[in-house]
Amino acid sequence: MDHSSEQTEVQIMPGGPILVKGILRVTQADGSIETREGNTAFCRCGASSKKPFCDGTHRAVAFE
Ligand code: FES
């Protein structure tokens, strides 16, 4: 049986975020819930001002 269309795709971007493709239900640290669709980038460098999401700051901090 092919489950490929049901699989959630996760990609680690070199020097950048974790990219998750699909419909996501994200529970924030404060308990609030957010629904995301398409590609969602999660910060991996720790420098984003929109955590847990990437805001592109990894480029400025030269995250590797
Ligand atoms: S990975 Fe992009 S801001 Fe942290």
C-alpha cells in the first residue's frame, strides 16, 4: 500500500531551518494553537524573533 501522499515531509535545510510540508497544528509554549499549511519553517539556529518559526535571521548570524 502506498502511503506517500499521507506522509509528512521534513527537510533539514543546511545552515537554515527545519522545513515541514503539510497541514500542521502547532501548539505554542503559551498554549495557543496555530494552524499552518504548505511549507512551515521552524527555527533551528535559535536567533529568530518569531520562534518557533524561522524569520530568516539565520543568515545574519551565519548559522551552520
Ligand atoms: S533557522 Fe532561520 S531564523 Fe533560525
